[in-house]
Amino acid sequence: MASILIYIILMLIVAALIVIASIIIYNRHLDKVTKGEAHDTHSSIPEPKTTAGVIYKTILMAVVILTFLNVSTLSGQVSGLQARINNLESDLSTIQSRLYDIQEGQREQDSRLESFEVNVGEADLDTNTVPVGVKAILKEYTDETEARLVLENGEYDLKNEGYGVFTGSVISGLFDECTDPKVVIFEPGRTYSEHVDYPSELFYEYFPIPGYETSFKSDIGLTGSMKYSGEYTVIIFGNPQNIEKATLTYVSNGQDLKSMDVTESVMNSERLTLEKGLDIKRDLTFRLEILTKDGYRIENQSLMMFEAIEYPDDYEYERIYGPDGTLLWDNDYK
């Protein structure tokens, strides 16, 4: 851009000199005509305004050409820089992936656990609990080695079965959250702590928890209503065979628009078309209620489309109610 500015300044200076010279020459010509030394008919000397107009158009054309050339050059440079950035991002992603693999390999190498296994049993829905069997196999051990499983709801000593194998059984709540499970290994004079993969929120193993695959398009019309189209599929995680009934409700601006029975569609993972003619304002929310054969109710409300500056995160939640209507689990996604 600096080079273009220099060229423009130089052209303006040259143009000013040409216009001044044109005025001087034209005035001298007029003096000769006045004195009778020359005739004005079919004069080959242009008027200053004509000269200025031609110079203005010439400068404007030159500026346009220079700007086009400069923009083309900059565009090429930007494309080159973007390609380099993309290559750098790809290299960085590769490096991060390799670094993660190295860290995981080092962590496994440093770990004193050969393996950790979990066996989830049948849930007791009267108490909302489930037995979980665990087995930890140590890489190094002695006759005096002890091991303990540590969870949020307590600590559980593991039985030494010999040859570095330690086993135990835990009664966990279906709705307990386990964020930092670990096995603590005790040896004479030393203690080691190893993080393990213990299941959290075991209800996902037993209840039909919904999710969605969607393909929506939306736009706000002149009347303020949303123009929309699209399809969706309800995906069930957990145990879809435990569904007794599924009811889907379209919600907009906090108001229920329409409810319908989608039990068969949900059970068969059918692709559904979003119904036309709904009075949608600036958002469309799905509220799906699933009643299980055991009498539990799962209520999921998910925002599907919205036209707003900020994401209305208070619209979404997921809740599980017991057969007596007691709220057992709640996640409002905040």
C-alpha cells in the first residue's frame, strides 16, 4: 500500500506540472492570438481544462491498474501465508498427537498396574444400586503388598489373590458420579496411587438415554417467524428395549406447540421430517419424555435451532425421575 501511495503522489506532482505548463502555453497562445500573431481557428493547443480532464482520467486509470496489481499480489501472498499456516497447524496437530502417544506410553510404562478390569452386575432398582466387581493386576508386588480402591463414596480394600492379582466388589449407586477413581498400592515404606477407569453414572448402562442426529436449516422471515426445514433421528444410548413410551414435544419461546407419540420411530431409529406450519419464533426446542417399563421417566430438553446473539443455555436439561416421581438425577448443562 505504501508503494501505491508513492506512485500516486508522484503522478499528482507530474500532473500538476503538466497542467501548469499547459496553462502557461495556452496563455501565451492567447496573447499571440490577441496581438494578431496567430489564428485561433483549429488550434492544436488544448485548453487547460481539457488537459486536466485527460490527466485526471489517466491518473484514475493508473491508480485502478496499480491497485488491481497490488491487490492481486497481496492476495497471492495471503494465500501463500494461509497455506503455510495450514501446514503449521497440521504439523502442530501431528506433534501434539505424537506427544500424547509418548506421554501415554510413558504413563503406561511408569504405571505399577498391568491392568484394571470392571464387571458391572445387575441393577437393584428398589435401591437404585448396582454391584461392580473389580480386578487389579500389578506389575510388581511382594507378599506384603496391599491394594485399595478409592472412590468418592468410600474406600474398599481389595483381596490379594496371589501373583499380583487383587479383587473386590463395590455396591455403587446408579446415579453416583465418580470423577477421580484410583487404586492405592501399599508396600512397606512406600505408597503408590494409580488412576483407573471406573464407570461413572452407571444409569447409562440401564436406562434409554436419548440423543439426536439432525440436519436443520432456518432463517428469520419478515414477519418475525422462523422459516425452517430439516430432518432428525432420535438416537438411544443404553437400553432401548426398556422403552415403554416416548413422547416428543415441539417448544418455541417457552411455549409447547405440539406433542406426539414417537415410540415406534425412536425404537426403530427412524429418520423423521420436521413438521411444517409450526409457529416458531426465534428458537425451536425438543422435549422428549421417555417412560421405561420399570416406571422411570427420562426427560430431555434440547435446543435445536435458534436465532439470537447469545446461546440460550438455560433451555436445555436432562432429568431422570423414579417411579414415584422423585427426581433422581439432573443435568441442566450449565
